[in-house]
Amino acid sequence: MKIYTKTGDDGTTSLYGGKRVAKSNLRIDAYGTVDELNSVLGICRSLEPPKKVDIILKRIQNQLFNLGADLATPISKKDSLNFRINSDDIKFLEISIDKYDAENKPLKKFILPAGSIVSTYLHFARTVCRRAERLVVKLAGKETINKNTIVYLNRLSDLLFVMARWVNKKNKIREIFWEII
């Protein structure tokens, strides 16, 4: 089987279930941004973060594939192939946030996204995650979607933030505070 199908040459693509939509469709933009986020996490993992961070990032990458499939599948489509983000996925993120944040110093100022290369890419992933979240919120205003996708992305950006801080701390890299210049 060839990688190209030529079915998208007219600027359309298929949602799960067969409905064709424009590649500029908000739903496609939303799950395309989730795919971009997954690629940035792949970069993070290629930089060999601490093992416990890598294990979590691998799980998140798999969950992001589920989230992309969730967004690519109209909510009315109900069959065994649907992968929906659920409360267990969100709980995993919350437990991870609490674990890493407990080891970080409390913040009293804004920090710049900087530090080790892994930390910096985690901050970059956080910004892509926030963009995905904004697109999914916009999509939810126009179509019925799984509301857990919004909550998941909101929690994930928080986790990426606390993990970026934790990686800098582990590498003994001081945080750089925002200064009004």
C-alpha cells in the first residue's frame, strides 16, 4: 500500500466515519496541533530527559494519539474503535502535577522559559499545548466534542510547566525571573 492516496489533493480529508471536510476545518486544525504537540514531546524525549520524565512523556504521547483520534471522531460516532479521553487520563496528569510540583520551590514571580535544553523544549511543548487547547475550546463552541479533551489539555500544559521547572532543578539550573525592562 502506498503512503499517498491522492484523496486529499482537492484540499479535503476524512474524519473517522468517512465524512469529508476541508483541511482548513477547525477540527483538523485542532487535532493537527495536538499532533504537533506530540512531535515536540518526541523532541523532548530524544534529548534524553531523566528516566521518570521520559516514562511520563511516552504515556502522554500515546494519550495524545487517543486525543487526536477523539477529535477526529464526531461525538455521534459510537463504536468500539473510538478512543475517548476520560477522567482516568486526567487523573494521571493531576497526580503527576502534584508529584513534580511538590518538589519545586513555590513561585512568587514569573519565570522565563529557559534553562536546560530539555526544560526549554518542555516549555515549548507547553505553549503548543496551550494553542491546541485554544483551538479545541473554539471547536467546542461550534460543535459537540468530548469535554474531557479541553480539561486534559489544560492539565497537560500545567504538567509540562512543572516538569520543565523540575528538570532545571534536577540539573541545578537556576530559574530566570521576568524583569520589567
